[in-house]
Amino acid sequence: MRPLEIAILAGHLLTVGWLYTNPDASATAERAVPLLVPLLVIVHTAWEKPRWQMAPAYLQTLVVLTVDWAGKWPQFAGSGWAIIFGVVVYGASVGLPYALAVPNLPKPTGRYAIGTRTFYVVDASRSDVFGANQAEPRELMFQVWYPASKTPNARRAPFIADFKIGGPAIARRFGFPPFILRHVDLARTHSFLDLPVADDGAPFPVLTFSHGYLGLHSQNTWQMEELASHGYVVAATNHTGGSICTVFPDGRVVFGTTAPPDDMPLEQAGQLGMQQWAEDVQFVLNQLACWQADEANAFYGRLDLSRVGSFGHSMGGGTAVQFAHLDNRCRALLLLDPWLRPVDEAIIRQGFAFPILCLMSVGEFGKTNGALAEQLAAASGERSMVASIAGSGHYDYSDLPLLSPVTRMFGAKGPINGRRAARIINDYTLAFFEAALRERPSPLLQGERRYKEVQVRKL
């Protein structure tokens, strides 16, 4: 919960406790003390913004103030029904904001401020492989996080752009009523819109990211921000038709489909989709290459395209493998509980001439794809490794566990604490790319037992 929300709930306990224990207080004190929480609510409304999960707390504030100022507190406090009412409302006041807390993203540990920008591009040479009209060009949105120079009055970036459209779509994806996730839009990121790209340390290594099927390009914001704060430029593609939704600048919305077209076998559809997504990533990387060569572009001279890595979650992990096979600019692969079954067996057997790190969940998804991950890593040299994180589920490799502590009840995560999982994943992510792209060896990748939850698999 946010600081002022906690203060309001604590204020309720202090106020009611004081009223019960000071029945002979002066009329002035009796009227003044109940004003504490209403004042906190006013500040909270102006500073943190109100949300529906706090409605029981607002109601309790109103009831206590009204009853006390009407001079009815002794009669109210002595009623058994009033006590039951107070306990129930206070329980809801605590439970709702806790269960549906405003996401609190981990603070990045690097020295750079973080800038971010979103772009719309059109690849006229391709169309959607699953689209009904093959004459339509492939349209994409992608977001870039980068090391930046902080400027005064910079605007903080939203957690999820166009959330009024995307929020309900995400809720439906997991079977929640649309209003359940409205509070997510109140999350504060550590990124700022359109900051100038940092000069110090440039040119910066470039990373590409692909989300999972019916995921979102910003689903791993905590990873993007951590990497950008340490001097990486991260470009995350929103794969149109495969993401939960894509919102174009002209207001058009494309929602993801929940089933393969024409009853196509799942893995066949996955293979076609991964090829298309890999070409999306390649097209986005080509855009960055154009920026690097354009003196008028803000990224001119800031991108090191000799140090390119790729990472992805679930289907995005398989896409990263497909992209590395397609584009020889890739020099490192990080796979987050990847879906590897649709990937061509020849690619798995051949491996790559650069390091791979696979972080796997311990659920059925991780077990099903784990053998393929081990085969791919074993074929990619001694610097590659596969590790599993005890207690992690498939969605622990995304932002989802940070949205609410009760996501586990809906099968959306494993028993591991969501912030703990994010910390482990971020530490391994940074250590891996630092070693693979900057030749900075890390004890974490050389057997250091920093996290008891991590089990490195022998290849």
C-alpha cells in the first residue's frame, strides 16, 4: 500500500482508540481528534489519487466524523452492532488495498536516469501471417528504455500506456472483472518521457525484448528499467495480434486472439508466430541502426550495434532464439521460462556461438521446456547455463506478481515472493549481459551461492 493509505488506516485505529479511552475528554479535543483522518484523506486524494479499493476506509472516516460531531459517539460506541460494523469495515479497509495494492516497482540500482519513448513503425514488406488481408502491411508499436540525462520537470512515464484500453483487456485475459485492475494505472515507474540520451558511457549495448503470447511489451518494466539504469538501450516490441492489445497512434486497437486460426495445431501456429515475431524484432533493430547513422536523431552515435543481445518471456523466449538464428548481430540470449517446443529442432541441436542463460520455472511449463533449454545451452558452449528458481511459476518472469499479493490464488504465480523473484531475475539478467556483452565476469555466474532458490542444472 502507499504511504498515505497506511497512514489513513493507522489514523483510524488511533482515532477510535482515543475516543474509546478518553470518554471524559473536552468537547474541543473530542471534535479535533477525528479531524486527523479526514485531513489525511484530503492530502491522499490530492497527492496519491483516490481509488475504489480505499472506499471502505473513506466510509469509515465519514462515519466516525459524522457520529462524533453529532454528539452520538457514546451511544454508537456502546452498541454491539456498531462494534461489529466497525470491525467489518476496518477489515475491508485493510484487506482490499492490500490485496489490490498499487504496484511498487523495484528501484533500479544503476547510476543512470531512465528515459523512455514509444514509436510506431510500418514494415511494408510484410503482412500479418494470420491476417485475413495479406495486402495490409505489418504495423508495430515498440518502446525503448535508455540511459538518460535527467532534466527539470521531466514527466514520469505511465506503467502501461493507453491503460484505459489495455487494462480491461489484461483483466479479461486472467478472468478478472475489468474494474479490478484500474488501480494499476496509479503505479509510478522510474522512467521519464523523452529525456535526452546520456553521453557518458555511450555508445551503449542494445537489447531487444519480446513478450509472451497475449502479453505486453511493457510486461517486464522492472527489467527494462534496471538494464537502462546500467547503460543498456532496451527495445521492446509489441507484437501486433499476439499481444493482449496494440493501440496505434490513430486510436485503432488490435486485440490478441486466444486460439490458433482455423484449428491449426498449437505448435505449428507457434512456429509461424515466432518467425513473424523474430522478423518484427529484426525490423525494429533495423530502425535502431538507421537512428545510429542519422545525425538528426536523438540516438545518433549512442548505440553499439556490435553488442546486441536479445531476451524474452515464454513465446518471446522462443522468439529470441528464432531471432538469433535469423540475425547474426545477436551476441547473447537470455530466455525467461521460454516456450521452446515450436522452435525448429535443428536450431536447438546446433546451438549458437555465443552464451545463453535460461531461467526456468519449476512448474509444468518449465519442466516441459527444460530439456530443450538444456539441449540448446549445451550446444552453445561452456559459458551457457540453465538455472531454475525454486517456487517460481510461469508468470513470475513478468510484472504480474507485482500487481497484487493474491495473484497466486488465481494460478498467476508460484509461492515465491514476487519482489524476491524480481530481484533474483534482475541480478542474473544484469550479470549475464555484463559478462556476455561487456566482458565483465560475474561471481554469480561462476557458482556463487547468493540465492538459495537458484538451482543451476548440469549440462
